[in-house]
Amino acid sequence: MDVVTGEVYAGKIVSKKLMMKHNQKEKMTQEITIHKSLNHRNIVGFHSFFDDPLNIYIVLELCKKRSMMELHKRRKVITDYECRYYIHQVLTGVKYLHDRHIIHRDLKLGNLFLNDDLHVKIGDFGLATKIEFEGERKKTLCGTPNYIAPEILNKKGHSYEVDVWSIGCVMFTLLVGQPPFETKSLKDTYTKIRKCDYRLPSTVRTNAAEMICSMLQSDPLKRPSVTQMFDFDFMCSAHIPASLPISCLTMAPRADQLENVDRMGRKPLSEVNDDTRLESSFLKNNLHDAITASGTMSRHNEGYRTDIENLYKQLSTLIASKPPKLATNLDDENTDPAVQPLFWVSKWVDYSDKYGFGYQLCDEGMGVMFNDTTKLIMLANGLNVHFIDKEGVETYMDIHNYPPQMEKKMKLLSYFKRYMTEHLVKAGAGAVNIESDQLSRIPHLHTWFRTMCAVVMHLTNGTVQLNFSDHQKIILCPLMRAVTLMDNNKNFRTYRFSTIQEQGCSSDLYQKIRYAHEKLKKLLEKLS
């Protein structure tokens, strides 16, 4: 942290023990030289560097929303609209590098960082190199297996085209859910890369498939340049937004808004939203019409059940490993903020004897699960409201425009909100920014139940939260394979399951994990 400005930075620490050889020192010098020469909105900012007898320290721009690897783990597959948004920024950043004769050589999801506005920042220049003269071909074998270009493997010399190949792998992964050449063994992966052996599923739209295929060609000279890629139909056929809501890190955006964008071409989103508001005069008159016009099917119980089954297996493995018990101060050293949850329940109130279960999320959005199993969610902006019917169909409206038959439930939603604002303390306050956007779809409560010592809540993004009677809470995420503990002092600690298995955890956290494991059985019964 800068003690004068208060700005917080990221730090990269490299042990000098790893730089005993001359070529290792040269590699570190080259990384620093290249990175500090860069200044672009889509490149992680380089602040400074220094060293001591043990380490070299590099001070960098902090990207609080981590990397696209965490996005991929939470979402698996993203929409064309989102993919276009991210790839456009990757292309912009890589064009800046290529214009300066720099090849990144390690473009992958884990090196594409995201700031608070979900703007892409290309980072980690440890394998980057500079082309010294036109036509130079580098010979170093480097890269990450799933993203490495065939000419690097074949050691025939490589240049800018390897970055284009890697962008093709990134785009494939975002739209399909896994890298194009991924196998269970490194040898098989390299064989598939050399043969350019991959399959695009039919779910990928034609213009996206054309762009991916143009990048993933064995002959590097047949691949388009980064500049040419901006002109592909996939990049030009629809509006590219200036930003996305934070909720897109864990939930797909609203389908009705994406349909508006597709229908209206490159019209700015603000104008699209104006058109959507004009439609409300007929949407509010008939709920069925509203569902037809803007409905999106939520995942069926089968999808939710799969998440819980995976979580149950993960906890079974953790418990079977009999992790060592640690003192709380040692336990703290094993935390990993990179996998902390994006959404959790910060307040709740149980009026299920009359109306239903109300709750507020950490981003100030709130919802009610009514006794008839329908749900209402109000976004943090206090304006946009989503209704989910018994079949899981979503309808979008706002507090001023909604069908007459929704009147009672809208009043109850306002009542729950007022009660929680006036009477309940927020858990984990201040950890997440408020965001509101016409594209936003926040996770909602899928099911819940009470036990003798806890309230168990399951959200539609796969998260399971237990609020214990001792006022401590745990949040379990099967996608990130992690658990978060919120203690009585509102301290927020997140641990990977694998870290707990290897390093251990506090006795208190272990007992809470065992209890959650038992209650997942009941949750599975409710979903069957």
C-alpha cells in the first residue's frame, strides 16, 4: 500500500534462489525491462521494483476481480456477448504489444486479469520476448501446455502468430467450457496440438467457429494478424458494451437484454434499455406475456443436484484425509482470497409461518422465497425486480412496472426489505461493491431449511451457506472447491479444500465442515 495515497498494489515476489544461473537472471531482467516499458489500459500496470538479499519484489496494479481462470471455474461457459467483450479487450492489449514488437508467449486465462470494472488486464511477462528485426523467429520452448502453439513444440521458430493461436485457445475455452486440446496426459495433448486435432461442438455459433478455426491453424502464416481479427463477423455483428456487471462473474447476464442487443445491432445499451422500458406498458398487463417476452429458464433441479453431489464428494474426500488441527493464527496463513465467494447471504428473516423467507445478499440485493416456492429478487439499485415462478422461469420488471397480480408480493418484498434494513446487522459488510445494471442476474435462494443449530441456504450459483447459532457462518463453493469462514468479529477467511487436506485447519472450522457434510444429505433429499 502507498502510505501517502492509500492505493493498494499487487506484489510479485521472486526468490533469488531461483536465479542462480545466468540465463535465469537474464530472464528476470527481460521481464522487468519489457513490463515497465508498457502503458496501456489492457495491460497490468507496472509500478516499480526493488530487491533485498533474498528476493526481487515487483509492485503491480492490483486486479481485485482476479483472473479469467476464476471466471471460467465459476461459469464454465459464457455467452457470445460476454466472449466478444473480453476477446475485444484481449485483442486490443495484444495489438499494443505486437505494435511494439513484443510477443507475450503465455496468453492463457490465468494471465488475463480483471479489475473492478471487469476490464481485462494482460499480465505475467515472464515468457515475453522482443523481436529485434523483421522476420526473426524465436526458438525457445516455452508456454503453457493447453495454449502452446505447434510451431513452438516443433522448434521450427516462432513469432507473433503464437499469441494468435493462444487467443484461439482462450476463445474456445470460454465458449465451450474446456481447452480445445486438453487430455489426461501431456503427451496426448501435445500430439493433438501438433495434429491440430480439436472438435468444435454445434453449440458454437457459425461466426464464432469461423474466428476460432482461423486462429487454430497448424500453419502460422495462415493465421490472421491481431489487427485482422477485429474485422471478423463475430467481432462486428453485435454491440460490444463498455462494461459488464460484476454478477457476470458468477451468473449469465439477462437473456432478454442480449436478445435486444442482437435484434438492434450495435445500438448503445442505454438506448436498448430505453426501448425495453417502453415495452413495459404491455408487459405489466399480462404476466404470461412478460414471461414470453423476457423469460429465461433457470437451471433444473438436476443441475443444482449435481453441484451438491460434487460438494458432498469433495467434503467426503476432505474429511477422509483427516487434516491436522491447527491453531487459528497458523490457520490464517493458509487463506486464499482468490477463491472467496462473490455472493453470500448477509441478512435473513424467517416469516415462513405466514409469507416466506426473506434475505439480503452481500451486494445489497435482496429477495424473498415465498411459501408457494415462487421468488422475487430486487437488485441493489432498488429498481430492477426479477420474478421466478414455480417452474424456474424468470420474468424481469421494475418497482414501477409490474403485472397487477404481483401487487401483494411486491408489497411483501418491500416489507421484508424495510424490516431487514431497520433491524438486522449485515454479515461481512463492505466486502463487495454495490452494482446495478440492466444485464444483471444475481443468484437467488433455491432452497433452505433450519436445523437445531444452523440455517442452511442453497443459492442458484451452487453456493451452500450455513449460519450457525453461535453467529459464525461458513460458505461452501463446489465450483471453486473452497470454504469461507465468517467469525463473530466479521473476519472473512477463505481456504481451498486441497489446502485444508494438506496443511490442516482449525478444530472449529473442521467441525463446521463435518456438520455441513451431514446436512448436504438432507439438501440432496430436498432436490430429489
